[in-house]
Amino acid sequence: MDLSRQIATHLESLRAAGIDFIPRGDPMVIPSAPLRVAANPAPKAPIDNAESRRTALAVLAKEIAPCNRCPELFATRTQTVFGVGPIDPEICFVGEAPGADEDRKGEPFIGRAGQLLDKIIAGALKMKRSDVYICNTIKCRPPANRVPSPTERSNCRDYFEEQIALVRPKFIVCLGATAAQNVLGSTLSIGRLRGLVHRYEEIPVVCTYHPSAILREEPDTVLRAACWEDMKLLLGLMGRPVS
């Protein structure tokens, strides 16, 4: 077919489609062959690798930073406290909510309770703080460190779920009753929850006392001994020897 016939045929097709005016100067391209779509397009880069999840975690932290879902927490906090640690860790330690030190510096478990947690990680587990992921179920400090309300727990729940889904720990350790109840959806006391292996989204969960509770009981060592038993349970799940 010569060029004039191609143009005529093309114009007829435009008229059939209801187009009877083409602005002057617009280019009209007539393909020499039908446009083909590849039957097997090249696959996209994976979106589920560690680097993409690390980036998504940073995006989530920025999303949470201006959160005002809980008016009282928004009005009284210094900043949100997201979490620290590597992607794909063996263990994720989950606490209740930030305290005063954490609220001031923006990092979880850095006060006296955090120092005891570091000792537990090093002494019982023979690991470093940088080997584990640490976060709280609630990202803002409640005034006077009060227990977060059910509404506050609910408001922060999707943030926590997304965070854990991106971090992907092999094991979770809940520190204290509030964290354990929040993660597991339970109303049982920490005394009833510890000593057992629970599950969160197929991740094994061990519950133990919050480091703050252990610090408050000194010089009595009942809770410290119980915490050590819980760490031995964790080590057994991990297939590691107890020293």
C-alpha cells in the first residue's frame, strides 16, 4: 500500500472512531508493523529483599514521626521512638512503651532498664545489642510512664505489625506483661505467660519480666532467676547450648 492510501485508510479509521479534527502541526505516525507486547516481560527487581525492607522501615519511621492518633501522647511526647537493630535478626526484644530517657533521645531501652537488658543480651545470650532488634509496641511515651490505654494500644497496632513484618525476626522476646498481652492479644499475667512458647504470626515468642521490674525487686533475685530460666528456654529454641 502506497503512502496516500495509508493516510486515507488512517483518516477513515479516525472518522469511524468519532475523530473528525486533528490540530494542525501534530505529528501523525503510521507504524510500519503492528505494535507487539512481549509475551514474557523482563521480571522486575525483587521487592522483598533485605535492602528494600530496610528502606521501607525508614519510610515507616518517618510516617510514624508526626503521628497524632493519640491526642494526649502527641501533646506530651518529645518524639516518637521507633526501633533499632538489623534486618532479619535472630531475636527481637519488644517492650511496652518508651520511658523518659527514650523519649528524650529517640532510642528504645537506653536508660537503666536498657542497661540491664544489654547485660541480659551479653551475659545470658552471648550476643551484642547490635545483633538484636529492639522496639516497643507503643511508639510514644505515656505521661508519667503510665500503662498505655487500650485505645492507645489499638492506635499503634498497625505500626507494630508492619514493623515486625519488615524486620522478620526468628524469635520474639516480650518484656513485661503489657508488651506480652499486646503482642499475643492476651489478658493473662506475665507469671502465667512466661515459661511457655507462644506464637505471633508463626514466630516463636518467649515472655519474661521487664528489666524495670527486675531492677525494682533488688536485692531480691526471684525475678532475675526467672528471667534467666526464660533465656534458657529461648536458647533451647534457638538450638544453642546453655552455659
